[in-house]
Amino acid sequence: MARVCTINNYGVFRDGVAVSPADSDLAVPCSAVYVGTQGTLVVSTFDGTTVTLANAFGLIPLACLQIRTTGTTAQNIVALY
């Protein structure tokens, strides 16, 4: 299955869904992540790389397949599409 991650013609995100960290793929890969409560955010990117962002907060413009449970302390996470 092809993984598609796009922003609409207006250059903004179309939707956002609150997510809980899980060591499995999101239902739909996200274009970016918003972190409401600062902490460590661990994600898996499209090529399978695990990225750890210390002190993540606010808009993180990083497309990802997973918001990992292992290592994530950030809270109030929203996947943006």
C-alpha cells in the first residue's frame, strides 16, 4: 500500500485527530504533529527511522507513521492531516 502524505491546495492541514502513543502505525500517516504538553516525542518516519525529539512542544512539521509509546513523555498529541 502506498503511503500518501499531502497538504491541501491552501497549504494548511485539513484535519487533526488526538492520538495516544502506540507502537503501531497510525490509521493514516500524518503530515505533522502538534504537542500540547512538552516532553520527549518518539516517532517513526516514512522510511522506518525512529526519531527522538527532546523537549518537543507545539507544531512539529515531521511526517510520521507512528507516535511511539516507548520513550514518549509528551502529552496532548494531535496528528495533523
